Amino acid sequence: MEKVNKGYLELLRKVMKENGIDAVIISGTDPHQSELPPKHWRGREWLTGFASENGTNGTAVVTQTDALVWTDSRFFIQAEEQLKGTGFAMMKEDGPEATDLIDWVVEHVNSGRTVGIDGMTFSVAYAQRIEQECNDNGIKFNSDFPLFDYIYPDRPSRPLNPLFVHDEKIVGQDVDSKMDDLMTEVKAELANSILISALDDIAWATNVRTANDIAYSPIFVSYLYVDDARRILFVDEEKVTDEVKKHLDKYHIELKPYDAVLDFVSSLPKVNRLLVDPQKTARGVYDKIGCTPVFGGAGVARLKSIKNPTMLENIDIAMDKDGVALVKFFKYVEENAPGGKLTEVGLGNYLRALRLADPSCVDESFHPIIGWNAHGAIVHYEATEETDFTIQGDGLLLVDSGGQYTFGTTDITRTVAIGTPTAEQKRDFTLVLKGHIALACAKFPEGTRGAQLDVLARQFLWADGKAYYHGTGHGVGFFINCHEGPQNIRLNENPTNLEPGMVTSDEPGIYIEDKYGIRTENLIAVEKWKTTDFGQFFQFKTLTMFPYDKSLMDLSIMTPDEIAWVNDYHKKVYARLSPLLDEEDKAWLSHKTSPIA
């Protein structure tokens, strides 16, 4: 990230005065509420300097006297460091010292003054929360203040990467079938049409992908309108290849320019009942709707989250390919670490090359998190030339990485010992592993939510007076986003029930600041277990295929069942991966998966 020019903060304050804005709230997303938006919409990162390849969760507030960035506990250490000298200070949005952003704004803006946002980068739901609090406190609200149009020179343009068709033999469902399912959900919510803004939902519905519009996610900037008579994709025409045009024509999907969406929704007749998701639709789009808006759309995300049998079979292929790359990677680490020449940045580049050597791997699924010792304690650490550690001596190496294969999306974390681990490190690793196994082994009745299972992964750490504060499991897409809703496993309540076909991560961890971090992550899929007099019960199938570091296991605090689970899992890993390896790599894997007792 380039050094922040504080002159742009002062320019923003000048523009605010000229436009009658006393406080501006700046989101970190785009008109589609993307977790990692294209560079065109990453203005908050550009202005504040709080940035990374994987994106940063942050919302800024600027007044004539204050410049603040709110973020969550995953980024506290990173934000404190990156915001030094920028004119911005960090505010905590979670934890015991948290301050609510909207509460702060209404306390620091006088009645009769104006709060502004760029409505194209705020969801309807979030903007309405801000507006309501402003109204309750006599503060004016302006949702049409596109600040970066005024202050951001040389702003990157919208991405224009070519689209391609995701093979429907791999997907297991054609577009017509998906559109039928989509309209069934629309009508169930008493609407007769839908505008989809979320890019992952559009990629799912159209079976179309691209590379590099959104870093690490093969989705593309667009909108999709559907009713019983029309299907319209709003996308920059330069992106549409002949192959994609033929595919869209086959399914009667019209093409309109991306920028035409606002005029289109404003011209819809009043009789249209347009379903919009208030969490995923921009306030700026909502303000233009000329027909009757209907809030909803959760059913669309649910459709996308449930992987069909063909998808699940192909995810196994992706996991095998990923496992092969990881065998080569960790074998390389083990053989070369003693020389003291490995670095975090170098290992990230090497792992990327191993994955992309497979032609079905389009990209990584996120920028790899490779943290040696103290850097492993930074949950979303990203190695740079300035922070790069050399791997030398004894310690723990945390590697969180994944790939975007046409057969599925992978996400795995392994923590391995270099040299001799301490008793404390082994105990912490094993407490994390015990929680990881407990969640993987869960049996639960239909209707169970992720929040009801989350404690399974935390219980052993809690019993030792330790904790982690991120979620235990996020949903994972199918060659779409690595982070996918609506399902998750975390302490916060989520009304989404876990259903067969949903895929989540299982990733407890422990982070000892300035010393080390430990996280163990597999992807797991919900599947049916059995039906009893008490109803249908589900379980998890472990999808990820790569061994754990046996040298970090404290067997004295593991139960026989836990040891048996590890041995059974390692046996499956060897059976799946060994036929794909050469003799040298196979011998390495055989040693790593040999039974523990």
C-alpha cells in the first residue's frame, strides 16, 4: 500500500464544507456489498491506509475535527500499526472496549447538522439504521454524497475482465432449473420479480464466472433482473465473450449496460413487486426504484448454499488436488527451513505457484496467511516486504490458504512446528485440535443452527481459561466466494438452520500476542445421519484432505476416541492422495499419516 497522503483528508473536509456535510461515514465496500470489492471501490483503504490484499473490515468517519476507522478484533493489531501517521485513529467495534459507530456519530454531530454517505456503497439496511438514528436526534441525512468522485485522482476504473462459462457438467444444474427455483422463492415472498445485486448470487444463477474482477473470487460486477417474462444481465459489454453470449442466449438472458440498471429500476411499473435484499442492495439503487419494493431474498442465498450431489463429488476432486499441492509445500518447508532461507513472502509465492500449476485452479481463494511465530498471532496477518519474517530457529508456522478450482473452492489452515515445540505450544495445539474434532464429530437434529454447535469447538480452551474471538465456521461457496452465507458457526445468533449440502469451515484457534498463533481448519459438509423417533439427525462429512502435525499433539490430554479419529482421518488422507503422488512425496505423506497411539 502506498503511503497515505494526508492532504486528501483535508481536501475531503473542504469538500464536505462546500456540500454542507458535517460528518461523512465511509464504507469499505461497493454497490454489491462485496467483502473484497474491486480497487475502483476501495477508496476507504486508499484514504486511510488501513488495507491489505485480502481486504479489511473497516468503516471510517470523518468530521472537521476527527478521523476514525472502526474495525473488529481480527484487525486490531494491523489497524493500530497501519493507521500511524495517517491522521486516522482506530476504534474497536467489538470486545469489552467497543464503541458503536452510529452512537458515536449522533453524539458528536449537533442537531440540525448533516451526516452524509455515498448511498451506492451502503446497504439499504445499514443506511436505514443510520438515517433512523439521525432522525431521532434531529440530524439531517444525505445518502447521495459520492465523496471519492471529488477527492480521488487516478481512481482505478471498473474491471473489464472477460467472462467464461462454468461447465454445467461440473455444476450439476443448468440455468433454466436455477431460474425456476429462483422464481419459486420470489413468489413465496409475495413478489413477482427480483433484482439481484450480490455478485456471488449472480454467478450462481447464471453459471458464469470471471477472473480478477473481485480478487480471489471468480465472480463479476453486474446486476441481474428476473421475472416470469424477462431475464436481464446488466454488465459492461466489453466483458462478454462469444462463448458467454451464446450461453446467455440459450437461456434467454438479455444483456444491458451495467450503468443502465438505475434507469431500468426507476422505469418499472407500479404493479411490479420487486424483491430486493436489504442487506445486499445498495441504498443508492433502492432510492431509484419506481415500483413496489419487497424486502426479502434470504431464500436465494439458501439455494446457493446447498450443494447438490454433483457439486459435492467435484469438491472431493478439488480437495485431492489441493492436498497434492500442500504435500509438496509442507515437504518443501520441512526440508528447507533449517537453512534459514525461507521467508513468509517467499513461501506464499511458492504455495501459489504449486496451486496454479494445476490447470483447473483459476486463482487462490484468498491471499495466503503465512505467519511465523508472533505473526501467527495476528489473525488476518498478511506478509509484506516490510514485515517479512525469515523462518529460522524453533517455532510455529501458521499457514491459512486455499484455491479456486473449477471443481470447488478450498480453504485450509495447518499449524506446524519447525524445530522442537514447547510443552505450552503442544498443549495449546492439542486443545484447539480437540475442539476441531468435537465439532467435526457432532450429531445434531434437523433445525439446528450454527450458534448451537459453536461451543463444541471452544469448550476445551474455555476449560483452560483461554479463548478465541472470531467465528468457528464460515460458509464456503462452490467456485464462488470463499466466505459465503447464510450459514455459519459462531457465537452470534444466526437464524439459518444447517441443512444437508451446506459447506462450512471448522477452524478454532488460539493466539498468544507476540509469541505464536495456532489455528486448525478443515471444510465440512452437512449430511444426513439417521432418523429416529425424535426426528431426522445430521452430521458433518470432513472434506479437506491433509494431515495434522503429529509432533504438536499432547497425547496425554487426548481421549482414545480423539486419537482414533485422527488415525482414521489420516488413513483416508493417505488413501486419497497417495495415488496422485510420486514415490518421494508418497513416502513423506506415509510418515505424516502413520498411526499415533
